[in-house]
Amino acid sequence: MIGLSLLLGMPILAAFLHIVKWGGEYFYLYVWIFMFAVQMILVTIYPTLIQPCFNKMDPVPEGSGVRKNT
């Protein structure tokens, strides 16, 4: 888990700091756009690439749906 944090976090932090240095007066806008893009990418790749490394996912068996209490 720490390795994954380092693998993903260090490049994001380096890019964040580079944008702050490069962005000038409007750095906060550029950082916001960058972080939005990073979050959208991570939300997209998490279920297919990251989650299977830590959790085993089995398909839900077919059934009649929600059981009704009668």
C-alpha cells in the first residue's frame, strides 16, 4: 500500500509543485484543473487496475432480485 502511494503520489506531488512554480498569479486555477484531471483518471482506472490488486471480485449470481418480506 505504501508502494502504491509512493508510485502514484510522488509524480503527482512533483507535478503539483511544478505547476505552482510555473503558474504565476493564476497557479491555483492550473492546480485545480490538474487535480480535477488526476481525479478523473484515477476514478476511471481504479476499478480495473488498482482494486483487483487488493480485493478479489466475484460475479454476483443471478437470482430473482430483491426478496420481498410477506
